[in-house]
Amino acid sequence: MTDITIVFAYLLLTLIVGIWVGNSVGSSEDYKTGGRQYPAWIIFITLSASFIGGGFTFGLAEKTFLYGSVYIIAIFGFSLKEILVALLIAPRMQSFKTVFTVGDIMEKAFGVRAKVITGFASILVCIGIIGAQISACGSIIHTFFGPPPAIGALLAASIVIIYATLGGMKSVVAVDILHFSIFTLIIPIILFLGLPKIGGIIPFYQAITTIHPETSIAIELKNFIILFISFFLGETLIPPYVQRLLIGKTTEATKRGTLWSGLFSIYFFFIVGCIGIVAFMLDPHILPSSALPHVIQTVMPIGLKGLAVAALLAIIMSSVDSFLNSITIAFSHDILQPLGIIAKSKNKELLLTRLMTLMIGIVAIIISLKSVASIDILLYSYQFWTPFILTPFIAAILGIRSSDKAFLISAIIGITATGLWNFINSTHQQTLLDGALEGTIFGVVVNSVAFIIYHRYFSEPVISREEPSI
């Protein structure tokens, strides 16, 4: 009963904070960007809370249970990417202080059709991840307390939808600070309490310094390289993370916050990966997907167990709110407005955006009832973004202005290449690495080559475009 009380008290606190901050939102600018007044430390927290979700906790613990510490090194590809974004991309965001979305930046470089296509890609890359994360909330509450997963999913999702609908980015950032505080505190405690249960630091050190635990599965060098590249490329500059590059008070604050987040991810991934190895040492016969919950059930006493469950929910909810906010803004700003489906009325825009947040949240709940939370969901979702958006988007940030045909043709080629690769490799080994991973990488390479060739030899670069309508 104590643990249940702690969890529900935390969920109630989350709702109160989100609603309280949301009441201060008075314009669509506040709703979409929070007023662009956030310092580096808030950028660091909200960005970290956005990317640390079910895949990088439950999924990572599962994979290190199966494959050992080498999987931790593979996931550092994500960390390296985030550090490079801080050093190379964040300083260039000064040129985009008036935009709201990835689509706005693409419109500057390639025109309105690129903006609309980017809007659809934003929805596709985010919606599946949201569904899987909401499903994870239901699984957490079911695992520890017994109610059917659907009940837990509906409870957690409803809280997120309420505060995200009311307060947009302002509520999301405020609640992310709360979420980040609890899971940053509790996750290391899980590892700390788990070490004595496996005999202490020496056997743990021996296990983590081996390539893979005894009786687990070895990762071939080729597969390791593909995994590393997939984590490096997959979530690069997807909408929720780009939004964090657009809400900083200064460009320097954005750069520092992003850099801190990349460095923090190395520490956090290491801690979670180590918990997966502890789970293996406690009982190598459990289901790999139960690695993280098993350690919590085994080592956390009453009270701390409730805090641990609250921390797990915080991890999931902090990703859900960020992705939900991104989808809503992309849908309204990058698709409906350019297509003339809704008017660009500042008086009605805030109300319409809130209504769309509510509707998209309901759709996400429906999807969640058929989803599973796994790091594999992340790897598959990359195909809706990386093979045809990433290279032209980086070009746009670097100031390259081209015809919309350069974007459209390279996008079609990238999507086709990815689809063909997946079709040809449909019987690929499923245990660790599906053809989808190689397909994503192949699609990026082909898309990049096509874009560079068309832009260099066939397109007529556009010197300037009008600023996107906001």
C-alpha cells in the first residue's frame, strides 16, 4: 500500500504542476516555444528527459542482459551524435530564431511542399514511439501492482494529455524538470542496491569487463558497427530534439545545454546497462524484457520500490509529452496551415492547437493498446525520418538553398532504397538485427548521394526565400 500511495501521489503532483504552469500560457508562441527564454540548464534537463524513454531504459537493460556491456558501447553512438549536434548544429540555430518546427526550416531551403512532407514525416516518426511509451506505462503498473495494462496506460496517458493540452511547451518543460529529478536520483540507487546482491563490486567488475556474459549472445563486429551507426543516425535532429534547439534564451545556452545532455547520456546509459548485467547475474533465466523490473523487485525495499516505479513512469511520461507536443505542432503548423485547412489566425490558433493535442493524444492511446515498448521500436521508427529527411535538413541548417525538386527526388530515392533493402532482406536474422537497421543506413547513404548530385548538377539554387509564415 505504501508503494502504491507513493506512485499515485507522484502522478497527482505531475498533474498539478502541469496544470499550474499551463494556466500561464496566453499565446500560441508560449504554447509552441515557451517564449524562447530557457537557460542552458533547462535545455539540458528537458532534452535529456525527452530522449530518455522506454527504449533507453527497459530496452537497454534487456539488450545488455542478452549481449553484455558491448551493447552499452553501441548505444554511445547516440551520445556521440548529441555531442556533435551541440558543437556543429546548435551554434547555427541563431539563423532560425523565428521558426517553430523542422518544417519551417525546410521551407526556407526547399519550399512549402518540403515543409508539408516534413510535417507528415514528423508525425510518422513520433506517433509509433508515443504509442509504445504509453503501452510501457501500462506494463509498469501491471508488473508491480497488478491492474490490467490498459488501466495503467490510460491513467498515465490521461495525465500527460491533460497538461500537454493545456500548457504546451511550458507545461512539458516544467514537468520534465520534475521527471528528470526523480529518475536521475533513483536509477543509480537501483544499481547501488543491486551490487551487494551479486557479491559486490569485484564479480560485477569481472562481468562488465567481459565482452559478453557467459551463456549470453555475442555480437559480431559487423552487427556492432551497424548498431552504433544506427544509434548515431537514427534520432539525429528528429522534431522533439530540434524543438529544444529553438527554445533557448541564447544560442550559447542552447549549445551548452545540448552538450551537457550528450555527456549526461553517457553516464545514464552506462548505469542502465549495468543494471541489465546485474539482472543477468541475479537470474540468467528470467525473460530479458523483465531485466529492469526484476532488479527493482529484488533489491528495492518498501518505499524505495514505490519511488522506483514513479521514476520509471517519469522516464516514460517525459518522452510522451515531448513527442506529443511535437506531433501537434507539426500537424497544425506544417500540414494544416500550409494546405489552407485551418486559417492562420492568432486568435484561434491556440485553441485549435490545444484541441489537436487532445485528439492526437487519444489516437496515441489507441495505438498504445497494440504496441510493445522495446528499443527495437526506436530502431524501426528511424526509417520514417533518417533515410529521406536528415541530409536535406542538415543542408538547410548549413544555409544551402535549392529547388524543391532536389528535396523531392532525393527523398523518393531514399525511401525507395530503404523499402527495397527491407524487401530483399525480409528473411534476415531477427534475434538482434533486422534488415531494417541496414535499410535505414543504406537509405541515408543513397538519399545523401542523390541529393548532392541533383543539387550540384541539376537544380538551380534559390538565393533566398520568404520567411515562413508564423
